[in-house]
Amino acid sequence: MDFRTTLAKIWRLTLFGVLVSYAYTAYYFLAQLILGGGNVVWGLIGDGFHQTLLFIIGALFYFPVIGAAASLVVALIATLVTENVRPLSDAWRERIGLIAAAAVTTGVLGLPVEVGTLFTHLRTLLGFVVGLVVGAALVLVAIKWSRIEHWIRRAAGWLLGAAILLFVVFYLFDLGNFTYGEEPATSPGPNILVIISDAHRADIASTFGGEVPTPNLDRLAAAGVRFDRCYSTSNWTLPAVASIYTGTSHVVHGVNGFRPLPNALPNLQGLLSREGYRCWALFCNTAVLPCTNLYAGFDGYVNYDIFRTPMLGILSSSTGPLYAWLSYNLGQLILRCDMQQTKVVTPELAVELSSRLTPGGGTFAYVHLFDPHVPYVPPDRFVPDWVYEGPMGRFLGNDFAGVIREQGPDVIQGDDRRRIIELYRGEVRYEDEIIGRMLDALGEGGALANTAIFFAADHGEELWDHGGWGHGRTMYEEVVRVPLIVRWPGVFPEGVVRDDRVSIADIFPTVLDALGVEYDKGPLVGCSLLLPPDPERVVFAEHSDEKNLVQIKRPSHQITVHAPEGSLILDRDTGDVFYFTHEDTTQRDEAGDEHPESRDRLLGLIEEYDAEQAELRDTYNPGAAGLSHEETAAQLENLRAVGYLQ
């Protein structure tokens, strides 16, 4: 057989592998819809037409590209081997090549990452067997009806070519897209713009006393009220966002990554929509999938998270089936090549969204920016040259998180730790620039005078303050204290600074009270910021994670309380109590033994809070996750037994 004939055979077998890939992809998603309740499918689409289109293109691109690579290798080996086996006829050489391409391609797509789980999970084993049957059926078609298979195979090749072209076009030119909808015919009130900065600790920006210059936050604060002691309701995104939407505590809304926002609780966007507002949501966070129900009530919404966007909406998991692992790592490769560009999709869209707000008002826009969340990859203009020196190189801002997950936070030391903190600071500077551009867009469009702006964060970020890094693990000040600025012309005064304790849950009642919208105050933990400052107010933040959702090594149930006499962190699992005086804002010196009365009073406040929130949960959301009142009482009894409570 000459060289051209050999190449033609290899190409035919490769295209057959592409055909097998498309057949397996169709089978997989059909199986998910039937057996899996559609969780994988609906969890990745549903962010609006554009995101659904990205998802489809990603599926048409990633699976067959991986299958084509596998079948190309098999085609090369099978062709070279069978050509040197003299007794074989040309028909059997073709059949062996088809069988090998089908078997290997199906194996690559269907095997789990850990092959041992194939035999321990019945569904995994059945799925792999069905995949082999699909491959065998295609082999049979290719042998029995070669003319039909020839045209189907060519169609699969053309489809892959089109998918590659569309992938490149969408990735380079059309990632950011949002459906704005029609402006309300009659405006129900001013525009409401809520800007949430993900993982933004309160002490980093110069506006809040930090060292990072944030002139645009300064500009925003000068036109409104700055709250210097605002606290999140949790230490990670999903429960915090749910509290912003509902004004309720973690206990009441129950959102923890596995339980969605309940429809029984009225949310801010739903109430405003009922009043005639058009409601938009813009996200850039992998955790906020449609299955969380955090999009409920929005007329238009989209999520351009940095991990799914390079994969155009396809699976972003490094575990599970082998194809998911392969597609994840292929997407990570693309992300590494163009991480900064991918991460700016949402900020740029946030600026465009701001320009779409009109002087007439009537729009509620929730903008959830991913900066300064990891990966720390700000534009180079915000990073000193020295940051990229050292052994971790140019991708320090992304790679260090994986190193910490594998080896712990102490593995990052010295200059690398200092570089990472500088990258985080660069993210804050970059986000301040985006805030400025959003304000400019509002001003140029004439909407600024009729737009209420809330700037806050869902949680903070530890930067080795207490020996760790990140969020979702501890309840220290750097993780739960967040910035809050409210600018609302004619409603809030200009240039005022408040140091009373407030909560991100206060956004819900504040907006509704200012607009005169009626709502049920019964389940709320939030208080309207229109009320006079209350120096005696006590605020709480909680973390309840039963399934290691945020990469901790054990179940975690923690609560912190901030009161006039200080702050206290209670680890419900271990019973550990850490009390800090009001003056110790960095929470460095545990002072429970020196101030037992203050410590015991704060523990008593937690006991009262638990009882109140459990009753509210049972009334307004009985299906919510969380500790029962009996469990809480038992844990507090243990504290009494060791002398913490009298």
C-alpha cells in the first residue's frame, strides 16, 4: 500500500472516531436527562440563549476533538500493524481498524478518571458498557452498510470542522453577550445597581483605610455613605448572595451549595419585578449555576465564569468521567494562554450594562464581579515588575492555589507569598478602575442622578493573617468583614461615614423601604440602613458545610458574633471558642480567660440567635439545611459542661 493510500485509511479511521465521539456524546447527555434528572445538562445551560449556544458549541467541539485525537493514534497504530500482517485481507484490516477506533474512543470518553470506580459504581459500569454497545453498533453499520456509514462519517467530520471554526470565532469575538430587554413603559422608580466584589476584604482599599489606592471608590463614597463595619452573613459566595437577595440568615434560607434558594422566600428581584422593574443579573462565578436558583426572578441573566468560559460552557470538573477530566485540562490550557482576556469578559460587560441604564430608571441590576477572587491575574499595568520573578514564574497568580490545595498554605513562603499578596492588591486596583468606568458610563448616559448604587462584597479573603489563605474555611475578621458603600441621591446623605455594625443582609430591606414596597419583615435578619445607627446592634455570620464543598478537610459548622464588647468565633464541631476584645480588630489575641463575662455574654447571644433563627426557619423554610434546635442546645450544653457558660 502506498503512502497516500495509507494516509487516506488513517484519515477514514480518524473520522470514524469522530463519528463515535458524537454518538457517545448524544448518548451521554440523553442518559443524563433520563437517569440523572438532567442535573449535568441543566446545570450548565439555562444562563440565557447565548450561554446555551456556548454550551452546545463546546459540546460539539470538546468531545469529538478528544475522540479524534484518540482515534488518530489508534488509526496510526492499527494501520501500520495490520499492513504488516500478511495473511489478513483488506476487509479484515478495515474491520480491525474500525473495532480498535470504536473501542479506544469509547474508552477515552466513557472511562472514569479512577478506573477502579468502574466496578464499584453500577451506573458507571452500565454507562461504560452502553458506550461500548454504541461503538459496536457503529462498527456493525460500517461493515454492513458502508455507503451509509461513509456519508455519516463525512458529515461528522464537517460538523467537527464547523464546531472548531465556531469555537474560535466565539472565543475571540463573541464571548460577552447579554439580553437587556425592553425598558419599562412606566418607570416604577430609580435604577437600583448592586455591585458585589467577590472575595474583597474590607481593609485593603484606601477608601476603607487600606494601602491600595482606590480613587473611584473614594468618588463613590464621597457621594454617599461609607459603612466601615459591615459584615457578611457567611464566609463564601452562595449563602452570602442568598442573604443579599432575601435579607435572611444562612439558617433560614438554607443555601449551602446543595440546597437551592427556596421559592417560598421572597427575593429582592422578584419583589421589584412585581413592582414593574426589569431585573438583570451578571455573574462571573463558577458556583452560581442555575441549580442554585439564584437566578430566580431575573428577566435577563448570564454567568461568564473564568473556568467555564474558555470551555464555552462545557463541563468544568477535574473529576468524574475521563472525557470530563480531559476537557477540563484542555480548557485549563486555553485559560492559561489567555487568562487575563477571559477574566475581563464580565467587567467589560458590566461597563456596557451600566451604559444601558436610562435616566428614566426602572431597572434593577445585580453585577457580581469576580475580582479580586482567585486566580489573581490583574492586568499587567497593575502589577510591579518584580512580582513575576521567582520559581513560580508568570502564572504565579493562578498556579499557587493548586499548590496550596495539594500541600497546604505554609508551602508558600517568603517572596512568593509577598508576590501573591501584591497580585491580590492589583486585582483590587483593577476593579476600582472598572467601578470608575461604570460610574462614567452612568454619567455619560444621564442615568447617574437617578440610580441608587450599592457597592459591597460577598465575603473577604485571608492572606495568611491567621496562617491560612482564601475563604470558606475560617470566620476571622478578614474573611467576614466587607466593604459597603451606598449612594442614593435624595435618600442617603453625601460624604458620611458610619461605624455602626451592619450586614450585607441589610441591602434587601433598605431597597424596599426606600421604594415604599411592602414585604414581610418576619424572616429577616437584615435591618434597613435608613434607620438611625444602632450602636448596640449585634451581627452574626455562619458557615455550615457538611460535604467539604469548599475544600476543607472535615465538616465545618462555625459562627461568629460581632457586638459592642468584641467578637467571638464558635466552632460548633470542636467546641472551641475564641473571644476578641473590641479593640483587637485584627483578632490576634484570644482574650476569653481575661474577659469571661464578655465571652459568656456573646455565647449567650449565639444561643438566643440559634433559637430565633431555628424558629424562623421552621416557619418560613422548613426544608432548609442546618442544625436543629435540639442539636444546637446539646452543643451549648457541652460548652456549659466545660465552663464556658454558667
